[in-house]
Amino acid sequence: MEHMPEASRDRHSPFPPDAPTRADAKAMDARDPLAGARDQFRLPQGLIYLDGNSLGALPRRAPDRVFEVMRLQWGEDLIAGWTRHGWMDLPLRVGSKIGELVGAPDGTLVACDTTTLNLYKLLAAALAERPDRRTVVSERGNFPTDLYVAEGLFRTLGQGHRLKLADRAEDVVAAIDTDTAAVMLTQVDYRTGALHDMDAVTKAAHDKGALTIWDLAHSAGALPVDLAGTDADYAVGCGYKYLNGGPGAPAFLYVARRLQASFVPALQGWLGHARPFDFDPAYVPAEGIGRTIVSTPSVLSLAALEAGVDTLRSWRMADIRAKSEALTEIFRILIDPLAERLGLTRASPRDPALRGSQICYRHPEGYAIIQALVERRIVGDFRAPDILRFGFAPLYLRHVDAWDAAANLVDVIETRAYDDPRLRVRARVT
Amino acid sequence: MEHMPEASRDRHSPFPPDAPTRADAKAMDARDPLAGARDQFRLPQGLIYLDGNSLGALPRRAPDRVFEVMRLQWGEDLIAGWTRHGWMDLPLRVGSKIGELVGAPDGTLVACDTTTLNLYKLLAAALAERPDRRTVVSERGNFPTDLYVAEGLFRTLGQGHRLKLADRAEDVVAAIDTDTAAVMLTQVDYRTGALHDMDAVTKAAHDKGALTIWDLAHSAGALPVDLAGTDADYAVGCGYKYLNGGPGAPAFLYVARRLQASFVPALQGWLGHARPFDFDPAYVPAEGIGRTIVSTPSVLSLAALEAGVDTLRSWRMADIRAKSEALTEIFRILIDPLAERLGLTRASPRDPALRGSQICYRHPEGYAIIQALVERRIVGDFRAPDILRFGFAPLYLRHVDAWDAAANLVDVIETRAYDDPRLRVRARVT
């Protein structure tokens, strides 16, 4: 399909006559307000990359930006770079820019450390805010590291805290009670893309006196989030997915302003001190969000993250979300009617308003199918035990990519192209 | 001094006739086995950089290495980079290379996170190893973040742990008793450069059943350390000082092999799981050092750190230490005889074997003197309340730099060049 001449592709369409055509998809691209965004990324020729929710693509400006920080700032100014180039302020500066994308006012969000470490900081602070409560509500299908970090903290505390895990997203609210210190959820389910209703859950938590900790790993940069507007208490998120900060980019952390003065940092480091350069043997936490910072900022990786975030900020979040819904919806509209025949079961919600920027199907041969698609240079990913996950980063994917990906999925299954022992050897995938 | 013609410099020597001459220093450079190392760094023309113990210089190979990781690995291979380019193994791979510099066998040292966060991990594990003990011995003059992180952990634990701080380095051993869970020390004092005797302290700790946690921030890459040979239990260190990993580079962490199986991670993240890609809701710690890793590796900054470490590894540690001692010794031999007249008091040990790669003096006008030297493009740093700190990174400094720095220090004080209100305005220094 990939190497087929354009004109002939429609004649080979595997879809019924009433389905959207490849020409329809191209027409949508022609009127796409984000059409110019693709050129701000370096993408390999001919690749359809549907895994930007795992690792975002390389923003065109990022390598030069990092090179400049290394050669001109670090190389020429050495230690003076900390003041001359504002390195010390990077967590707040990049944090403010991310804040614009997720509704966090200035001074409530910082970029630093990793999602897991930031979650530890917030969960420890939340438990300190609710010292008489012993449960943290989450869901069994939450991204495992979120559950691990909670269990590790609970064991360290040794005070009998425990996770109360809802089996299904819709059971979360019922699990919240007056023993709930915090509700810790990932807004977009990493496997199915299902969206939690942040407003409703936050309200339900507050009604019982519980705090909320939102993991925005698959939200930030992909859909509008309004942390302040929904009255969220705490949040974390990932820098290397839709923020395109590069592999292992720094994460971010949000603390509502009303909770900052009472925020007790479990991880006390010198950069979170009110006066770090006094080298005071006694820790005095900085005012505001500054106390959530622990260590010297990771300047090179924050520079790359800033380039990713700057790339996003040139575009309107409403357009990003509209295109995201259109992309996953093209794919769904094409696949759904054939799903039963192909052995696919949709794992994502039908309504695009209820899912993130991904669409997922289950298939018993999911792993091999994803591998067969990779051979055609269509990169999605597989999540055990049987989920085919297709992420659509709206900034650099075209509507025609969604059409081609769907057509190839049908073709791979119909021609049993996945039925190849080579494709069943599980490599260590990410 | 900086712009004086070379031939005339000796005629303006501020030192007595029997002191080493600038020509002597140049002769030492001529027979320096590390002379070729300087060219492996990009250093600004005419700058004498004596702050490599705060932020190391830029290795010549680093920008291209990072650029390649961004453009070719991330840009071309995207998610496949994790396997194709061994990104996932970076903490262990870079860790092994650092391990060669500090006597840590393969599989006992990883590069990840920050010094402070790694210290938290180790201290939490040490307290879990010694559940019946309640004190951690350190010294009042330890780098403050080390003390902050301990206090933060103790408060989080809520079990009555406390720091027992020796007022002087020589009082540490006497402070260790059977209630001591761990002895936590920075090997090289960040202000004075004084070296702890790792062998003696470790033995004293073990005699009382206590564990040791060594902070190698100012040691790694500057002097030979033999973690396994001294039977150290745990260690952390910094990537952006003598390892030249760049501003805010990842740090490292060491756990003696015999303590790995019982290591209880307080910070449980998905990368520390035995099978991270199973996305198992239950945490099962990886075997060995892997369980100390929490999060997705920070690939760009680990690539820069690897370039720094690779640069170091081309040279013999014995030569590095010998030159380090020679550099600080030139400076000391020149300054000591004039110190009283200049109002300087040496803060570092007289014997080079007892200090790290820095030499420090106290002066009531220390801050302004450091600023006046910066105006002459000689960059040392100031540590409150009155310490002038001169770090000598042996790979890129010449003996003649030590001579010139000393001559300028004398000149700045004798001519009262520091006595300028501009130089007293404290900027936010690092």
C-alpha cells in the first residue's frame, strides 16, 4: 500500500462504497488549519507514525536549540550560564509554557524530574494534607508505575495506607469515601484511550473531602485540560509524549495555588530551598511551587522539552483537539463496520469526546499484526494481552495517514500478512 | 595579567625569588602526560576556569554526540530507538563506565536521576536494612542538600530518626555507635576540599554495624576512588562536575552487590520492575541494581554524560590525581608564604593527599575578590561566608594556569582591585 501509486490506491480500497474515500481524507488535509504544523517536525520519509503517545516526534527546531545550549551557553559561558541564560529558571519557565496547555496559571506548574518521581512528591504531600485518611482510590487498569509508586510510598510510611482500586472507570466515584485521602487517576487510559471526566471525579472527591491527583501523561498537548477550571488539586504529566520533548524528557508537576503553602516536600533538595545559595544547613522550603523542585535543573533535556512545547504553542488547542477527534474518527468509521469480520473488537469508546488521541482494538493476534504493519512502515504499538494501539498526534499526522493506516490494517488481516513466524518473536517493545 | 605579553610576565612576578616561576610551570606543562586532554574540551579563549567542580567544561565530542542522538536516533527511528540504540540500557551502560572511575564492578552502579533523589533512595534503603537504629551520622558542614534529604525522609517516615552531626570531620568516627543506621558523608568537603578517609570511616561504621553512604560529588573523575575495595555500602555522585556531563546532568548511584537482594526501593517505578513491559499491576523489583532505577531514562542528557565520561576514560586516573595534586600544590606554594600579608587564611589541608582537586582560602572580602578575578577572566567561586574556592580540573587546566591564577590573586589583593562597589553587588551565584 505504501508504495502504491497514489491514483491507484482508491481502486484498491478495502472499504465499502459508502465509506470515506482516500480522496475525502485528502480533502480534509487540504482544509486542515494545522496543515503547516507537520513541517515543524522531522519525520522519516514514508513513515506513518502512530506512536506519538509513547514517544513524540522530533521538532525541527529541537536539535539546533540543544546544540546552541551546549556550544554557546555551556561551552562559552560555563558556570555563568546559570544566571546569564536563565538555566535556574528553566523548570518554572518551561512549566509556565506547559501550564498554558493544561490550564495551570503561572507559578502552579514546573517541569522537572520524571512523572513517577513527581507523583511520589504529590502523593506524599496529599497524604500529609489528609493525615487521618488511609486510602487512595485509583483503578486497576491505571498505568502500573502510578500504582507502584503509591505502594512504595505506603510501605515507606508504614502507617497502613492502601490502594482501593476500582475495576472499571465508572466505579471510581463509588469507591470514594471519607477515608479517601486522594483519588489518583490517569485522565486518558493508556491502553484504551478512555477519558475520565475530570470535572465529575474532582467534584465527587471534594464532596468527600478527598484530594485529586491527575496523571496527564496522555492528555497534555493532545486535548484541552483546564486544571484550575476543574479545581484539580495536583497533577503530573509526561514530557516525551504529546509534548515532544524527546526520549526520557523531564516531566511536569502541578500544585493548585491554595495547596502550596501547606505542601510538605517529602523529597527535600537544595533547589527547593527558599534561599538555595545560602547553603543553609536547615531546610526552609521556598514559597509557592518552588518547593516541589529538588535538584539542579537538567538543562539540556529541558531545552529540548522547551523546543517541543514551543512547537505546540504556535497552534490552537481547540484545533488540535478537533483534528485529533477527526483522525481517530476516520479510523473508527473505516474499521468498525468490518471489525467483526476481521476479528477486531474496539477497545476505545465510540464517542470521540470520550477518548484521548488514540483508538484501540483488540485482536488475539494483536502482536503479530502490529509487527506486520511496522513492516509496511506504519508504526502503532501493542499493549498486552491483545491491544493494538494507534495514537494520532494531531500536529504531524494527516487525515490521509489515518485512512492509509486503516486500509493497511484491513489488508494485513485479510491477507493474513501477520501469519509469519518471524513476526511472532517478541522483541522487547516499549 | 591576562593580556600581558608572555615574556614580560615573569618580570612582574609578585612572588619571592625562590618561588616556582612561570617558566617552571610551563616546563611542567611540557612534560605533562595529560597535556593532550585539554584539546578534548572546548574552552573559551583566554579563560582560566577554576570552577569545574561546580560545572565541568564542554567535552569537544559532546554536542555532536547529542545532535546525532537527536537527529539520527530519535528523529529517524523514533520509538524503535529504545531497542535499536540501546537507550533502555543507558543507565547501566553509562553506569559501568563511571564505575570504572570509582571502583564499582559492573552491575553495581547506574546513572540516573539526580544526586539528591539517589541519596533519598539509598538512605531509605539503608534505614530499612537497619530497622532498629534511629540515627544517621553526618557532619554539620556536609553539602546542605544531603542533610535536607535526610530530614525530609525522616519526617516522612515519622519513626523518630534523627541526624547526628559531627562539628568537625575528625569527630565523625566518635559519633558512630550502635544506634547508627548509616554514616552519610561527602568524601570531599565542598567548601574546603578536605578529604574523608573512606577506608577508616567505613571500617569504623562496620565495626558498629552501621552502613555507609558516600557522596562522591567532588570525587568522581577527580581522584581514584575504590568503592568495592573500601567495602563501601552505598554511594551517589554528580554527573556535571568532574564527569563533565553538562548542566544538571544525570547523577549516579552505587549499591554494593551484597546489599542488592535486600534493597527495598522506596521510589518504585516501572523501570525498576523485573519485567517493565509486562505492565504488571503488582511491583516485582528487578534483580540487582536495576531495582534502583525508577523512570524512563533521560536519553539526551545521558548521551551528553556518556560523552563526558568517555573523555575521562581515555586517561589514567593515577595521572589525573598526580596532576590534580600538582596544580593545587603550585597554587598553595605560591600563596601560602604571602597569605598572612594578603589577609588570606588557607581553608584546605596543607597536604595534597588530604584534599580533593581544589584549594580554598578565606578572606573577609572573598566575594569581591572572586568578582575581580572574574573580570580578569579567571573564574573561581565564592562560598559563604568568606571562602574563595579554586577548583582544578586536571584534564583541561595547565600548570601555568595555576601560576597565573595565583599571581592574579596576589595582584587583585595588593592593588585592591576588588575594592570597587560594583563587585560587591551579589548576583545570584551558583
